[in-house]
Amino acid sequence: MDELLVQVFIESHENAPAEIVLDMDTTDLALHGKQEGRFFHGYYDNYCYLPLYVFCGDHVLCARLREANRDAAFGCLQEMQRIVKQIRAIWPGVKIVLRGDSGFCRK
């Protein structure tokens, strides 16, 4: 599934773009029961999961469900390396800009 999301994005272009912007973000996925891995996150004031998303425009390139007891940037380096490697294999010359909020400045 991971490779498919990136492949669909690549195939949506007739030609390689000069530049793409990959946006990383997390958000809370509130839980309303006693699901395995639930964790109370003080920022969101709720029990939740904290999934990681990577978008390029309207295209979802990654949606990784994660427990909320990790740093927001947890796992983002590995996900971005995987995505960039797959894009570079098809578009070796494209300029790739990575964008994320301050929660990603530690990785």
C-alpha cells in the first residue's frame, strides 16, 4: 500500500514536475473506548492515536497510524526516505521541498 500511494501520485503526472513540496503533519485520531495502544495526549486533551500524514498537493503519499505516546516526528525520517527514494527512481531531477511544522525540527 505504501508504494501504491506514491506510484498513483507519480502516474497522475504526464511529465516530471520541476519541483514538488511534500508536507508532513500529524493530527489526533480521538478514541472513544479502550483500544489497544491508546494514550492520553495532553495537547489534544483526549485519548487518541497520532497518525503521520505526508501529502503532495491533494495526493496522500503516506498515512501511518501511530500511538500517541511518541514524539510527533517519530518515524518521519524513515517515511520520507522511503517516499523520496521512490520518487527519485522515476524523477531523478525533480527538486523536492520537505515542509513540516516545528514538531518535525528534531529529526
